[in-house]
Amino acid sequence: MSGPFADSQLAAFVGQPAPAFADLDVTAMRAGVAQRAQSRPPGPEMAVVVDLTVAGRPARLYRPGPGSLPVIVYLHGGGWTVGSL
């Protein structure tokens, strides 16, 4: 993948060395991920954002404005440890 957005994201990432996750506890991992997230540009504006619960777990529904749009559902199998809503 290449293009202006990908190139800017890669350039920002390369300049920020980080310790290996294996050397950190969960609290430190979460703090690092949250800090790096602040340096990213905001995502597109959504018409609807709803916090909800699915099977006892917090979730968030993002719905763009009307129109025919592509969709990607990406479920990362990385342990669900360091992300947040």
C-alpha cells in the first residue's frame, strides 16, 4: 500500500522507536498505544456514533452518512489486550 496517507503514517512511525511489547506489562502497553494514537489524524466524520454493549462487552457503532459505501470488518486476533474505544 502506498500513497500520501500511507507514506505520512509510515514516516511518523519510523521516527518513533518503541520498546518491544514483550518487555512491557499490560498497563505500559496500553499507555504506549494511547500515546501513539494521539499523533494520528482524526478519522472521517460519522453521522452516528453509539456506545453499546454486546454480550457484556463495550462496543461502539460508527455509521457514516447515507450512501453506498464499501465495508471492511477486521477482527485482529492479537489478544484484545491493549485497545480501547
